[in-house]
Amino acid sequence: VVSTQSTGEVFWNIVFWSSQLLTWVILPLLSSYVAAGEFTISGKVKTALIENAVIYGTLGILFGILLIYVVASKHLDKGAIKVLCITASNTWGLLVLIFLMGYGLVQVPRACWERSSYSDLLTQKRFDVSKIKIELEEAQEKLSQIVEEVRHINRLVSRSNELRRFVDIIIEKCPSLEHEDLANVNYDDYANGREDVTISRSSLVSVHGKVISAHTNMHRCQVLWDITVSDGLDLEDWVLMKNKEYRSESTLGLIQYYIRIFIIPILLKAIAVLFALISIVIIWSEMVFSVKHPTLTICALLVDFVKSPAIIVVVCITFYQLHVSVCLLHDLQVETLQPLLHGTCSTD
């Protein structure tokens, strides 16, 4: 049997349906699995399935009612129903894309322009340091409160209790200093287990989930704090060198000084202007997208004007798409990607 699908259609189906599977099934399940407070793999999987079943069940009921109404009123065939389901699944992604891109189209050029001035950027970093410091202290305080709850549970559950192994698992998730403190408790004083009845497996699961969440949040804040302080100290050194005559015995150090102080700010301003122009092009293209004649979108005019070589069109469109991607990810990179890339946000 000869397939009627082209190579492009095959790749499109692979990318589209794998993205749908990741977005609506795999990633939500993995997120719930990591944050679950259960102590076994089967328990974590069950918790993840239940949490997502509640969300998707509610959405599925609402969508099912609307689908039945549309099918009954419009008499849609199987192909139209498939298109309707795909469109509904893409709606959330399109809304997120619009919000993130609307922010990034303005913020990316402005961020490049602001980074060209080391003194202004240093002022911003000092503000960020104070803000992140408050978040870090709040995260540490919350974790300390949860550790105190773990300490209380540790004193209530004796060695002979069947729940003891779950308490030990929770203790392993606590910070190292608190871990040492909890590990030195004399359980023999509580061997009778008279107060064990106040502790249940479900309560330990809840506490375990709180420990995982608080511990991850503290690590996230700690990573952001370390990055911001390091960047601030580096900027402070360059601002001091810029405000006084720099002398270096090495040629390499002198070259680095001139590149960092004079060349990089100029390049950043040029990039900011270029990004601002591309953002204007994107906004203009969205405004006149529905106009079929005359051709008003810049990209369409470029394609019509540059007939050959085609590589110029490919490069321009690729750069255009890269700018859109940067705008979409800009709002996420500080809070999410930097901690993950530095690898200090440990999870279960």
C-alpha cells in the first residue's frame, strides 16, 4: 500500500500529536507525580491519575455537553468533529501564547536596551536582590514550620509503630541540619506508642507533600538568589572600573575591558532596536492579517519581492520565528528555566 501522505504531513502529524500527548497527558501526570506525598510508586501514580481525572473530567463534561449540542444542531460529520476537538485542544495554548507574546514583544527589546547601561542594570539588580531575599526568607520560614511539624510527628511515632518507616522517609527530605537534629531523638522514651493513634498514614502523606513542595520552593528561591547576587557583584565591579581609569598589564585584560565597557553596550542597543522593529512588524502583521488585497504584511511582501535566492527568505523567516520564540519564553526563563538549568532544584 502506497501512502498518500507527503513527508511534511508525516512530520507534522508526529510533532503535533506528540505535542498534544506531552501537553495534556504526560507533563501533567509527571508534575502531579513529583509533587505527590505518597510513599510508593503506585501511590504516586494513583494520586497523579486522580488529580488529573478530576480536572479533565470536569472539562470533559463541559466540552461533551457543548459537543453534543453542536453535533445535534449543525449535523457535523466525523471529520468536522475531529477538527472541532483539535481546535478546542489548541484554544488554551493559543491564549497562553497571546498573553506571553504580548508581554515579550515589548519586554525583550526593552530588556536588551536596559542591559546596555550597567549602572541602571545594577540598580535593577539591587531591587531584585531585596525582592528575592524576602521570598527566600518566607520560603525558609515556611520550611522551618513544616520541619517543626515533622519533629512533633517524629516524637509521637515510636520505633515499633508500622508508620515509622514513612516518618523516616519524611525526615530524609528535610534539610541536613534539621535531619541531624531529628535523627538524634531518643525514640525509646516513646516506645509505648500511646500517642501513635493521633498519627495516620493519610496525615503523613499530607505532611510529606508539604515537605516536598516547601523544599523545592526554597531551592528555587536559593538558586535565584545566588544568580542575582552573582550578577550584581559582577556588574558592580564593571561599574567601578568604568568610572575610573582601567590599567592592566595584560593585553587580554585590556581587550576584555574595552569589549565589555564600550562594544557590548553598543551591540545591545543595536539588538534592542532590531528587536523593536521586528516586534512592530509582528504587531502590524497581526493587525492586517485578514486583509487579502492589497498585500500589507511585511513577511508576505518580502516573499513576493525576493524571488531568489530563496535562502534569504528562509533566513529572514527563521530569524522572525526565533524572535517570536524568545518573546514567548522571556517571561518564563527567570522563574523556571534558570533554576532547572543550574540543577539545584531537587525533586523526589
